[in-house]
Amino acid sequence: MTTTTPPLHTLAVDIGGSGIKVMVLDEAGNPVTERDRIPTPDPAKPGPMIQGILGLASGKAFDRVSVGFPGVVRNGITETAANLHPDWIGVDLATVLIEKLQAPVRVINDADMQGLGAIAGTGVEMVITLGTGVGSAMFLNGRLVPNLELGHHEFRKGQTYEQQLGRAAFDEGGKKKWNERLEKAIAQWQRVFNYDYLYLGGGNAKEINFTLPPRAKAVPNIAGLLGGIALWRD
């Protein structure tokens, strides 16, 4: 008599500066629930945000949890949180969620997780997320170079990429100026990183209104959740 192993379901959590999203995925990365979303609490402190995740997870069946967090994450601990509250620095988010959700948990930078859901796995691939801030990830033949925080490096006029391309910059300067800056940034990234392919994600990727150069494309924001499956591929 043969026995079959029941399929594993993954709760994918995408934490952002403006919203927290969750979805349950099967082992192939297919959604088995709708994407649920709540606004990020203001102020964006750990307690209310963790309660928000627990609320979104309530009633869903899953075996493990993948979390994308907007900052540097090392061994499940959040080391930076530029677009959230400073109380996030030093939080062992993986351990907290393991205890709360009673399931294995892996936590990774949100751009890294989005990249895992978008890349082809060949050559040098770069992922930029355009949302509240500017996230970045780099992969070599599918292997992640973790915690590439490009958004906080100087871009132009004494300002960082995040200051010129984040959501506040979009709202202040308007769509036309934002697109002009993004076009300049892409040209710079190509010269600096010499990537084989560039993927542009995040909530503001839909605002791109110029023709992207060869070997660059916009990817749907849901990639930030779909990368939750790849996070468990050891």
C-alpha cells in the first residue's frame, strides 16, 4: 500500500509601507485563496502590524509561512525599516510569527522575495521595486545576493534613489517628472551592474509610461507573494 504526502500550502505575506498583503499558495505557486490586503497601520509599529498579519491569516489553512519585509533581514531579524517605525529595528519577526502562527516561518527582504517570484534564474538578474520606497535585489544564476539596499544610495542632486523615486517623490513631482527620473536611473543601473535582465515591480511599476530598454520589463505586484514558494526551495 502506497501513501501520498499531502501537499504543502504556504501563507505568503508581503509587508509594505502602505499595505500588508497575504495569499495562500500551493506547492506550484498557484493561489488557493484570494489576495487579502489591509492598509499598513499608522504609525507602522510592530505590534499593530503583527496583529494585522494574524488577522489576515485567521481562517486560512497553511503549513508554512513566507514573509517579505521592507528592510534588511538577517536570520529572521529585521535590522532596518526605513519606511516603517524605528521600533522594528531588532525584532525577531520569524520567531514571533512561529509562536503566533504555530508554523515554520522564513522572513526575507521584500524585494528579494519579489525577485524570487519574477526571475528566470539565468545570468545576472536585477529586481527593483517601486512603491513607498525603492527596493532592490540581485541574483546570479538564480542565487540571491541578499539585502542589496540600493534605494538609500545617492542618485542625483544630492538625493537618494528613494528620495527621487519613492511614492512621496511621485506625489510631489508628478508622473512625468517621476518617469524622467526613472529612465535616467535605469540607464545608470545598466552601466553600473551590467545585468542580463531587469525586472521592475512594486505598486508604482504600473505608472511607467515610457518604452523600457531591451532586457527590462515590468512585473505584476503579485510576484511579491509568489516568491514565497521559492523561499522554501533549499
